[in-house]
Amino acid sequence: MWYVSRSLKRHFCNNIDMFKRIKNMSHVETKTGENHFFFIRGVGVVDVVSGSEKIRIQSVLYTTDIDRNILSYDQLITQGYTVKFMGDKCKLYPTFSVPINNKRNSHSGMTREEEMGELEKQSVIDKGHEHEKYKTDFLNDYFEKLNISASEPDWNILILQAMKFNDFNDCKALLDMLDDVEYFLKYKHYLEITFEKMIEWFLKVKLEIQSRPLPAVISNNRRVCLLDLYMAVKREGGHRHVTESGTWAMIAKDTGFEFEDGEYMRLIYAMYLDVLVYYYKFKITQEMANRKEDEKTEDPKECRSDGDNEVIKNKVLTEAVECSSSEGAAEKEVCHYALYAGQTGGVGWLQGNSKTIQDVTADHYVFYGGSDWHGLKKLQRKRFDFSRAKKAVNEANNSVLKNSLKPNYV
């Protein structure tokens, strides 16, 4: 029997007799999501029965460190297979089918492929002592390196050990860490402990539920790793998708239980994880909405980067220099402006500054707004005739002097 796993990244087989062809190989697979290594003794091809068809699977690793035959879902997709799940079973559909021309030997009763396969299997078995030596050397080297670096603390471990949960943002921070698969595989043991602490805080403090025991257990006092359950359901698309597709039995198998324990997994997830995941998704959605709202209401000046501010500053300085240059070139042609509204106050100003007017030879302009200030709403730029203004001032002065010399009769 073969199992399709979404967590493992390679195909594994623990029965050498299932291989049609196999090549000797000494290797260790560390990215298993488990707390131990798989020591590889060979790599080859196997035939898997899917429905009424026999499908040949390439690149299957032979190891005695696993208790079942595993096909990696990710590797199947990469190799071009289509996997269709039907409850707790699935069927493989190859992209291409290649017929094998494999004649049977009349003397041995085996095909040419079978004869070669038997020789290769025997070769792998004969080199068993070499594989054991490789395994021993690897483990010795691995633990020696651990002893050398024992004095250097791993800050990721220290952070996980020091994590405390005071509000849901702390829960979100831990759940965000689980998006990194490499990080999850490397620190799985420490993440399990911290994950249990988070669940305990969420249920007892956040939700004030005291009736759910931790750690979570099912029949025969079997403990359920909530972190493994969370990751397995997440890989399958979430609680709703697993329930609608009826794959809780597969979730149970992926987390180390039997197919008949699928209903237990559904209940455990609903009791311990479902509300937590709802809060988590709501928090993510809320942060995205707040971020978009902040982007709409931000002041453009505040959004400018340091580079933009520098460009604007240089532009202002350039304009100031140009303005200064133009003023220096026209320093002898000073422009004078006045607001003339046809009032006596304007005449008085002209009379008091007649000397200044006489000394100015440059062009002068005025904003004329008519006989009142309301006309300033429609300002028009007109040429100002200082000769006429001077004449009007002189006439006004003469009129005042003439009237002041008249005798007063009583």
C-alpha cells in the first residue's frame, strides 16, 4: 500500500522487493518534518497500481527508517502526474504513457528488466555494511558539531522559549512564523511547546474556557500534536475544504494516526483550533484594510522619500539663484507698484512722495480697480502715467493755496 503525503518532499519506500530498478546510494534526508533522519540506501523505480493501471514512479528513495511507503504529492506534481483525491483514497494519472518492450527470457522465466533489477537489489544488499558505516560517521560528525557550537546560543530558540502571550498580536506573531517551512522544520520541537502555550492562553484567557484539557488526547489516551494538526489542515486548504472534500481520514494518517481516527481529528480541530484560525484570518484582513486606508489618507508631503525632498530642495535653490541673478541684472530698473482707488488718500500719498516720483525713470505699473475696493476682484494691469499724476498733484496744490488766500467776510 502506498500513501500520498503533502508534508514529505520526496518518495520513500522501505521494501527493496518493490523496486524494479535500483541504484546504490548513501545519503541522508533531513527535511522530513520529523524528529529523526532517513538514511537512504538507494534510489530507483517502482510500479504503483492505481485503479486498473500500473504506473511507473521514478526517483523513489529506499530507506529502512520509515514504516510505510510514501509518495510525495509535490514530487508527483513535479514529475507530471495528476493526483485526484476521492475521500481517503486517490488515483494517479500520468501525463504520458510509454509502453515497455520487455521480452521474457525463456531460460530464466524473467524479463530483461527483472533480471537487471534482481542484480541491482543484490548489489545494494551486499553493500549494507557501507551504509551502516556512512550512518555511523554522519551521526558522529553531527553530534560533534552540536558539542562545538553548544556554547553559542541559537537566538531563534531563545525567542521561542521567551515568548509570552498577553494579547492576540502575540498569537499572530507565532502563526506568522509557521509560514516559513524551513524555519518550521528546523525548530519544530520548540515550536510544538510554544504552540501549546499559545493554545492554553487563547482558550483559558482570551475565550475564558476552562473545560478543555491540555494536551489534547483522543481514545486510549493518545496525545494529539496540535501543531501537526494545524499544519496538516493548513496544507489541505483549511477546515472548510477538508470537511467538504471528506479528507479528515487523510489528515489523521498524516498526523500519525489511523484512517478511522479522522472524526477525532475533526473534533479536536473544532475544539482547539477553529476559533483561533478565525481570529487569525480576521486580524490579517483588518491589518490589510487599515494599511489601504492609511495609504489613501497619507499627506503627499509626508510620503515623500528623502530623495524626493532633496530634489525639491535643489529645485527651490536653483529658482532662488536664477531670481537673484535677474534682479542683479535689472538693479537700475526698479519697478514700483501702487494700488490706486481714486480716493483722496491716494492723492495725499502722491503729493508726499513727489520727489520719489520725479527721480524714477523706469516703467511703473499699477493695479487699477475702479472707484472702490470691490473692483479689485477684476484687477487689470495698466500703464501708469506719472506725468499726468504730477500735473494733477500740482493743480490740487495750487487750488488749495488759492482758496486759502481768499478773505473771509463776516
